[in-house]
Amino acid sequence: MAHRGGDWHCDNSMANFKASVEHQVEGVETDVWLSKDGVAMVLHGDSDGQLSLYGKPDEFVYKWTHDELINNLQIENGEQMPTLE
């Protein structure tokens, strides 16, 4: 089981999920939170979808739209936040 996609790349990044497939892991664990406009966003948030890992400790996923999240916050490797779409 690859926690947050595994240990090959940044947590919850597409690069990490792809590496998990390449390493033939049996499963991948991740966190999913709904944005303000109802899009299922893949990110590791603190309790209740806090955005503290993105430098926004007083903000929550459900207060931002999909576009606001992908245009203003990035994973450590520069990727945009993935969705379940």
C-alpha cells in the first residue's frame, strides 16, 4: 500500500501515483476533499481539509473553487493539485 502515493515523489502528486503503478503496488491511499464548486480535489490536508501544507493554515479546501486551488496552490514539485476527474 502506497501512502499518499508512495515515497518516490511529492505526496499526492501525479508523478507519485504513476510511480506507484510502475512499482506495482497493491493500492494507493490518498485524501480527497470537495472544493467550493464541488470538484473532488486530491491533496493531503490536515483535519477538515485545512491547507496548512500549502502555506494557508487558516484556509480550507471547501472555501476555494477548483480554479482557485489549481491556479494559486502547487504541490512541492510544481504540479497543480490533481482531481479525481
